[in-house]
Amino acid sequence: MTRDLDSLVARTFDVLVVGGGITGLAVAYDAAQRGLTVGLIEREDFGHASALRHLPLVSGDIRPPSSTARRQIRERRILARIAPHAVQPVVCAVPIYRSLRHGALATRAAFSAATLLGPRRAGDLPASLRLPRAHVVSRGRAIQQFPGLRRQRLTGAAVFYEYLAPEPDRLVFTFALAASERGAVLANHVEALAPLVEGRRVVGVRARDAAGGRTIEIGAQVTVNATGAATDGLLAPLDAAIHLPMRPRVALITSRDAGDEVLGGFAGSRRPLFLVPWRRRALFGPWHGEPDLDAFTAQLNQAFPALDLSLKDITLVHGARVPADGSDHVIDHGPSGLDGVITVIAAAAATARGLAEHVTDLALVKLSRAAVPCRTAETILPGASLRDVGAAIGEARREFDTGLPDDTIPHLLVAYGSRYRDVLQLAADRPEWRTRIASDSPVIGAELVHAARTEMVTTLADAVVRRTPVGALGEPKMEALARAGEIVGGELRWSGDRVRDEIAAVRQYYGTLKPLKT
């Protein structure tokens, strides 16, 4: 997977995707798999603003019954089938209290999930990934099984089952790999400056390469606007802005330990707040609205009285902007007089693949091409031939465990699936690449080498924030950044000054995520 700007300007693509989050990457993958020529540009790095990064539940949120929730249930099952190594089941418990507001909502959601999802619908999944039916437990069982729930006025709990993405950035990037391997031309750190227009038809974009400062023009018969919260930035010059209301959704990563279950709690709102166990830490969210950490912390302490959370416990504040109506949107601008452009916005990572199918169907019509069946619901993603992570861990340890940290192999199998060998073989004769980059991370040096050589790493942040989870729980210590800079810089032949600048850029990035600077 290489970053080749000349390939972006050498032809007119059938489809050009602007935006490299999971939705844009899924569109590029689907379109390329159906035989279209595809280009994709992302102004930052792939998955930079993905909602999955900040709340790693595949459905993004747990909601009462709706058509969107039904699509999410269907699509998350597909995701478990095409990327079984990348997700794992997790129990979710939402308390039911003696009130109309917090009793009826949880019960309705529980029985909706029970109706829509059951073992009969999951026979194509490995046994370890089949989600049991949702159900309701009594107060006594709720207290026994989920002692973290607030007990005052508690009458029981609705117990759901969801998929957690232990390595959300790797899951998003797997769609980039899939698109590239089907022939799509991808480039990160390329910002779309303005659409190219002939009359009232969009024929591509003018863009700037942030790495080299070069301005390029990329031609396309259909341009897909998958820029999420920045959607109107591309449409405004065409007087086609959609003004879709977007709202912030915030989650907190903390230094607190967590158990194995996702716990819900209420603090006045109809929507529960969740405690999500991730990397043995407690992650809290989602908060809907502009970040107000004092208010958010106060509500968490109300929802989980034993928590006693304070600002000093917060190590990262993650945020994304999502549609305020909680719905997916696909807009063909042709009927309104602007041809050659489609806008797509996903409400959650779970529905990205299904939206991409819809977008490619539209693109084929606009291109006057014969219909080609979508195969992304059946075709496994790169690395997904590994269907039983638990069994594979033992095999991998017997073959590769010597000299590795004890948590590295489980991490590698979830992050890379059956391609974990590509990483470990790099370190076969390099013991210094078999050691941790940071004391609190399972990432070893070989992962950074692999990322720098084959995964379009352009900056140090690409390597330590998104290709690997070195910085998943908070700002890495200076010694970890120095070692990462040495490895990545050595592979990419950076000068000493460039390495120092890259380290400074990573530290500046984390400075924008610290609680007091949010």
C-alpha cells in the first residue's frame, strides 16, 4: 500500500471518494470490488475522525427501537462475519428503575433487540461470536451480576449483547487495505480544496498534498462526498450545502480500572450513559453536546454513585460529530440540478458497509453501467480468515512467543488477524523489535516497522495514534515517542530535525485532547 499522487492525477476515475473515515473507505472498497476505477483522498489520516475511535462499540450507541437500529443489528452481524478477528461480544446491562422514563425505554429496547437478533440469525458466525438474546433480569440478579449499577429505585436490568472493537483503528484501516488490494488509489494527508465543475456537473476536485505542498487536480465522473461533519465545506462553493444538523458526541478515557461488562446509568436524560471496558480501562460516554467536562463528570457520578470520578482521572477526551437525528444519509444531488456528486453520512460505524453498497448502486446508475452485485457482505476483509482468535493465540504462542511481552500476541491477532505473521517475521532476527514501545502498551517495534514500510505512514502520529495503539490511552511518555521516532524515522529516512518535529507534533496533538484544553 503506497502513497502515489501521480496515480491520482494520471486518469479520470469512475469514482473519487473525498473522506477517508470508515464510510469513505467502505465506499472505495465496494466500488473497486465491483470493477470501478476508484480514487480516495483524506485530508488527515485514515479514520482520523471516525466515531468508532472514541466509542468502540460497533453500533456506537444503544437505542430504543428504530429502523436505524434494525439496520445496525443486521450490519453488525455482517461485520462480525467479514472481520471475526476484529470484534468480540460484550455484555451490556442497562438498569430499569421505578419510573416511566427509565423503565419503559430499557424494557422496550431489550425486547426489540430480543426480537431482531437471536441464534437463528447468527448461524453463519463462529460460536464465539453468536450474541445471545437480550433479556430482562430481576433486581436481585441485577445486583448480583452487575454490582456497579445504581441501586436506588432499581427494579431490574435489561441485558443486551453488543460487539466491542478492541482495536478500532485497525478495523477502520482494514477497509483501507481492502480497497487498496482491489485496485483503489488511496492517499492520506491530501485535502480537497474545491470541486472541479463543468457547468453544473462536478468532474473531480482540486486538492493539496499536505506532505509536499503540491496542488493537484483529480478527475472523476462521480465524486462521493464522505467528509462527515465537514460535508458542507465541499458543497458550499456549489450552492448545494445540505445544512444537516450535526451534534458533538464525546467520550472520556480514564485511568480507572474496568470489569468485563458495559454498564448503563441514567442521570436525568432518557439516554443512558455507559461505562465501557476497553484495554482494561474504563471509558465513559456518549455525552451528546458540546464538551462540558464538569457537567459530564457530575452526570457520570450521578449515574454511577460509587464512581467518584474527577477530572484528574481523565486521560483523553475523544469527540466526533454525528447527525443530530441519529440517522444515515445518502443524497444524490442530481435531482436538485448538480450532477456527478453523491453525499454520504453514516450515523455509526456499523452501517458504513451497507451505506457503501447503496452509494455504489447509485454510482453505477449515474455512470450508465450495468448493475453489478455487491459482494462485501460475504467477502472477508484482509486478515479475516482467522475465525477463532482464542485457538489461534495458543498456536501463535507456541511458534513466536519467545522474547515477546505476554500481551503482544493477543493484541496482534485482534489487530492483524491472520496477517499477524507479517509483523512477527520482521522481528525474527531483530530482538530490539520484539520489545514494547511503551510500558503500558502491547505494541512492539516490529509493528511500527511494518506500518512505515507497508501502511502509508506519513507522520509519526499516523504510526503511534492510528496504525498502532501506542497512544490509545493517553499521551505516550517521551521515551516511548523517542523510540517510536527512531524506528519510524529510520524506516522513512527522516533527518534528526524531522524526527524532533514529528515528536513535537504528536505532543501538540495530545495537548488538544487534554481535559483542561477541551
